[in-house]
Amino acid sequence: ITAELDIPGHMMKDRYKTILPNPESRVILRSPEEDTGSDRYINANYIKGYRGAPRAYIATQGPMPHTVGDFWDMVWQERSSIIVMVTRLKENNEVRRHNSSKSGFQQIHVVTDAAQLTCLRGAAESDTADQSDRW
């Protein structure tokens, strides 16, 4: 575990110092320049699916302001077709998930090292405690 923290730049991308990805199943972001061979860090792990299907799902922390680009790079790299976020936007008055827009999905526009993304459509549901988003 300490090996992950010892790599420069990794710790600042972890929301909590005690919740780290498992090195054996960690998602590794590839550099847009495939020749470099370097990888980029994101706090995310592959999860087995039905009957042990490898890499069926990915579990990750909610993006922080400085990791939103990494999150969308991972979505693009892994060809994720569905994103389910099971956290509220705010918990105890602390923002737990960052988007590029506070006013709606139609305005989300993210530029990363590998891609430029614009959300074309989204759906929102509200519950009794807070506003929740379904992507």
C-alpha cells in the first residue's frame, strides 16, 4: 500500500489516504502518446462480473476538481458505456463529486489530454434529501 503513496503525484489524486486501489487490479491510464510507455494514475479498480468475467466493471472514487480529466480519460480508454454514480453531489455540505457544470448535463464540456468530451444528454432524479444524477 505504501508503494502506491510513494509514487510522486499519486497521493494528491486519492480522496482519502486510507482508500487506495488494489495494485493487482488497478486501472492504468495509458498516455495519449503510446510510444512513451508511461502510465497515469487513477484511483480505480477492475471488478469481476457474472461468473468471474474479468474487467466487467470499474469501481472508482468520485472525481475531484483536479481528477475530472483523468476520470473521463478512463471512461474513454475503457470504452465504458454506462456510468453509475452512487454518491450524492454533497454529503454533510462537502462536495463529493465534481462535474464541469452546476446547471445541468447539457453544459458539461471536458477537455483532457486524450479527448474533448461534451455531454449531449443526461437525466436527473431527485430524492427527498438531495438532488441525485443518473447518467
